[in-house]
Amino acid sequence: MRSPTGPGPFRPRAPFEAPRPTRILPILRRLWHYLRPYRIPLTVAVLAVLATSAAALAAPLFIRNAVNAMASGPGTVDLSTLLAAVLTMAALYLASTGLTWIQVRSLITVTQGVLYRLRRDLFSHLQRLPIPFLDRTPHGDLMSRLTNDVATLETTLSQTLTQLASNVLLLAGSLAMMLALSPLLTLLTAIIIPLAILVTRTLARLSREAFRTQQQLLGSLNSLVEETAGGLREIKAFGREGVFLDEFTTTNEQFTATAYRAMVVSSVLPPIMNALNGLSFPIIALAGGYLALKGQLSVGVVAAFLTYARQFSRPINEISNQFTLIQSALAGAERIFQLLDEPIEQDLPEAENLNTTSGHLALHNLTFGYDPTRPVLRDITLEAPPGSLIAIVGPTGAGKTTLVNLLMRFYDPQEGRILLDGRDTQHIRRASLRRHMGMVLQDTHLFTDTIRENIRYGRPDATDEEVEEAARIAEAHHFIRHLPQGYDTLLTDRGSSLSEGQRQLITIARALLADPAILILDEATSSVDTRTERHLQKALRTLMKGRTSFVIAHRLNTVREADRILVIQEGRIVEQGTHDELMARKGLYWQFHQKHPQDTMDTMEEPRPAREDTRPL
């Protein structure tokens, strides 16, 4: 949930806007790209459909023969003709059953293969999306595209692909056989076709827009649920359950209304088609009976024609019944391909790998804003020699974390350059650059795995002894050893079974084990108690020897021993120097120290007691 901005009541997120409609053909072409590698099983399925349709089209001809054999005269039956017709129909129906089984098996191969590649491409693409896109996109919406939209597409492919092909073949084949039997009766049957096409096109357009909006709203619902589940403690602590319930209710009502409209529009088609077909059937029966009395048609032909007429209307009815699935799948496919079309994080063509680095960083005239018209950092210039410890302090919102994001190349500056060993970092491949950098964020993130594997995350080839040594340096070994399964304790829900300080210690151990040349700590010690922090500072100081380190901190005792302290205010470096130099200067840093000697650098807040982690380690 977005936080309130300024005083007053909570500001809900922007109202939902329905997406603009897009054309269907590009979506179908994209789907064919995923179907193409499975041409062989798809061809087998199509051939099975053709054979099944041929059997269904041939059966009425033998019904004609059977009826004519029984109507050869009063009290007489042409037994041999009747028996041949019955046996042939039985063989056709048995063959159709076997062919249907082959068709289903082939279609399963196609469907699962397509969805496997689609899920793989979606997840792979998600890994390569730039941080700015992930920052502005609700995670629940991304999850909805990877799960709900793919599942909708799976249902459609598995249930309607061959059925649609079969129905089209039956429709065309039945029309051809009806023309061969009686052009006049076919003309009477075809009266409903233009009307059916008009109704179908109108309802298709209306329902497609409704289903597209429905899928978008489903993504919004998932995003809200994911956001609520992740921040439930904060919601309860601030008593905001009613606000979230109101927002969920509003979105849920929009989704329900849209889903209702989509289902109503799509469900109107089957009864309309049934009514049209129901009207045509008695007309054909009356006209056929009249022609049979006149001797222009045999009774068997009329019976066969009525069977073909019913067979002609059945595909129309089934297509209309599949209408809902098709429209929903097209809407889901559109959202999937929209995500796949998002630009990925790319390096410059001339970018090269970084094999080794001394850790010498220099920033020249750096200017950056998440909105380019409103800079967060302005004209930042600094130099960090190899092995130096740089502390970054300043009030909340000054741009400290933004500076770290630029160092990691999560974002690139609008102006200025960042040099590593004299090379512009934009000319270094991001993955190569980040292999030499370790980062511990203020907000911890632990994966669903054991504590051992969470620490080993940045260096998969590390031994168990190296994992435990990193935990010792990070002051995490003691509490890990006292857990029921020790290092093999399984963490779930981002490690919610541990205290916030314990989670932070594990992430620090993870960064230490990766052994980076450049170490970035973004409020990394803010969640541990002061006793643990003292031990941790000593361990970090030992570890930082030979590494270029950047530390963002509010606590003054975290930055006292830094080689250089940068004081940032309103996106500019207003002071820099050692602790003693800045205290002697009696500038902004000195003022902070006088107001908050043991706590925060944030002048926007009143003094408060130092937060300690009271849970036992």
C-alpha cells in the first residue's frame, strides 16, 4: 500500500483505467511463434481432427442408405443394405473414438510444450527487466501475468484448439454435403448464416473489451493482496485494516461488475444461436417433407439432410460456447506479450567485462532524478581511493540510497560519470560490475531455503567452513548454532521466524562471504542492538581492509571511524571530511551531532530512544 504523503486522510491509489483495445492478429502471430516448434504433434492432431470430421461427415450418408433400405416398400426391408449401412456406421464411430484419443494426446504435447516455453520466457524476461520497471510495477500484477494469464491460456489451448478446428471443418463439410444433397434446402438453412455472423462479431467486440479489462483488474486485485500480506504487521499496527478493506472492496466490485458484464455478453450468444437453429430445423423438415411427397427427394435424403443440418448447427453452438474461453485467453495472451515486450536491461555495445578491480571509484558532476525534471542528486563529485571507508550521512530523502543505486547501476545518471579504476561504469557490463560489489540493504530479503544456502547465495561454491566463518565475523554464528537445525534451519516467508536483527546479520554474512572488492552497507546495522553493533563494527572494520566501502548510516557511532564522511542535504554534498575535521568545522555535521549525539542524523525528526533488538540472539 502506498504511504500517505503529507497530513490528512489516506490517499488511495489512482482509479483503474481500462486498457486500450489492440488487434487480434498480432496476438495470434505471436502465439504461432510458440506453436511452430511443435509442428509434428500439431500436424498429427490436425490429421486426427480431419479424419474424425470425415467420419462424422460420412455417417449421415449411411443413415440415408439405412432409411431408404427400410422404406423400399410397404412391409419390406432391404436387409443387406441396412446391415452394411449399420456396420459401416459402427466402424466409423469406433474409428472416431480412437482418432479422438490420438488427437487429445497430441494436443497435450503441444499445449504443455507451449506453456513450458512461455513460462520460461516470461520468468527469464522478468530476471532481465530493469529495476526502474520493477519499481513502478505492482508485483501482484506481475504474478498475475505469470500465473492467472498463463493458466487461462492453458485452458483455452487444451480445450478449444482442436475443437475449434473440428467445428470449422464440420461446419464447412456439412455445408458442402448439404449442397450436394439439396441446394434448395441448403438455401433455406443458409438464411441464418448472415444473421449469426453479425451477432457473433458484435458480441465478440463487446466481450473482448470486457475480458481485457477483467484481466487487468484481476492483476490489480492480486497486487493488493500481495501488498497486504507483505505488510500485514504494519497495517495492524497503524489500524489501517478498514482503509485496505475499502480499497479491496472497491477493486473487487469493479472486477465483479466487469466479469459479470463479460460473462453476460458472452453467454448471450449460445441461446441466440440455438434459437436461430431451432427456427431453421422445422422449416427444413416441412420443405423436405413436401419435396419427398412430390418425389423430388427420397425419404433417406431428407433424413440425411436433417442430420447434416443438425451437424451444421452444432459447430456454431459449440463455437459460441467456447466464446468465453477464447476471449479470456486473448486478453491473457495480450497481457503476457505486453510484459515480454518490455525493454530489458541492456549494456552498451562497446561495454566490456570487468575481470579485476582495485576498487578505486570516482564520481564526476553526477546529476540524477527518478523524474528527470526533478533531480534527487545534483552535481555530486567525490573520490574513493582503494580500501577507503566512505560514510554517507544526511536527513531522510537527501539522496543517500539513490547514490548507492547509481553505484550499483540499478539506475544510470542523467549527467556526469562514475569511474571505476578510470573506466566509465557505463562501459562495463552490469553483471560483471556487480560481481565485484557486495550490497546489504536496510530491508532484508531472505530466500525460502536453509540459513546455510542463504549465506552461500552470493558464492555458491563456498564450503561449509567458509559459510560458518562468514557468520562468525558477522556475529551470526552464535544464534544460528542455537537454532533447532542450526545452519540447516529452513527459512520461509522471507525469514519471518527470525527477528529483524537476526535477518540482517544473515544478509551481512552473505555479503561478506561473496568477498567483494567494493562493499556497500545501506543502513545495514540499523536493525541490530547496540551491543551487537559494537561487535559488528569491529568485525566490519577488519573485513573492510583492502576494500572500498560505502556506509549509509544514521547512527553517529557507525561513521566515526570512516576515512571520509559525506554530508548530503537536498541532493548535494554540503560537507565532507573525517569526523574530527567536521566536528572542528562546526557546520551541519556538528549541528546534527549536537542534537542527536547517540541516534539519528535526520533533523526532520524529534530525538527518540535508540532502537534495540530485544529478542534474544
